[in-house]
Amino acid sequence: MRRGRLSLTFVVIDGLDASGKDTQASALVRCLQQKGKSVFLRVHPAEDNLFGHKARWFLYLRGKNAHFASAVFYMLDVLRSVLLYSWRKYDYVIFVRYLMGTAYLPSPLHVFAYRFFALTVPTSEFMFFLDVSPTEAERRIKQTRSKVEMFEHLAELKRVRLKALSLALAGGWKVMNANMPEKDVARDIAKTLHLWLDG
């Protein structure tokens, strides 16, 4: 963990909607726990505080104000998690959805917001951006979700992916091909963390 004094390994799993973030985080938690590691997992937007609830609520509304409000509450939720949880004594702390929430802000504000938060919050050499094509993301969303968020339409998925991917590449994230089968993505993440997945 950069800018920290802790010996824990800080892992971030981020990416486009339907890129498999929660799935990969859960697989990584299982892998680490099987190896006797203590793990703390934090998913955003979280369900246990007002910021997370507001961020999720605004995701189902329409319009620029709702768009902006959702992103702002999301970032407040992440900041709250950093203050409360990033210092805890675990072998691994995993955050799902982190700095890439800034990609949902209007341009060019998203760049300034990303740079500000990247200098403010803990970062790591293990920050994974799950890159899924917008068409594949849309297919997964239609297949698995009964209620669609404001950013989960093809045009929005394309727009957000371009912004998020440019931030990831400039920020030194490890970009993973999330179009692959879940098991292959999990194996690539584990290899990067110098772990071995059985099976």
C-alpha cells in the first residue's frame, strides 16, 4: 500500500458495470482464505451508510443532476471506507469499486477528480481494472438484471469505458481482459498476486 505504513496487501478490483468485479472479488477472498490469510472485503456503494444508499438510489434516476449526485455520493462512500477500514489489521484488504467512480463524472472533471483522489487515498500495485467490451457488458446486464441503472445502457457503457480505461492506463492499473471466462480472469488475478488457484 502506497502512502501507508501498514504491512497489509491492499487490492482494488474495479471496472465497468457487469465486468465481474463482485465475482472476482469473491473468488479472490475464497482463494486467500483457503491459504490461511485474513481478508477484509469492502464493496461500494455499501449498504451500511447513508452515502452508499444515496449513491445507489440516484443510479436508478435520470438526468444530469442525478448523474452527478450518484458519483458524488459514491466517492463519499469510498472515502468513508478508506477512513474506517483501510488501516485494519488483515493480511489483505480488498476494495471493490474505488477510484474509477470518477469516470462517471462529466468530462473533464473526471480527470481532475481522479488525480485528486489518487493523491489522497491509499493506492497499490495491485489495482485491477476489469476491461469488458460494452456490448458484452450490455449482454450480461440484459441477461441477469431486472432493473437497469442509468449507466447500464450501451451508449453510456461505451462512454464510461473510454474514460475509465484511459484513467487506468495512465494510472498504472493492471488491465485484465474481463471478456474471458470468469475462471481465466480469476487465474490471471491470482498469478499477479503470486498465488496459485487449484483446479
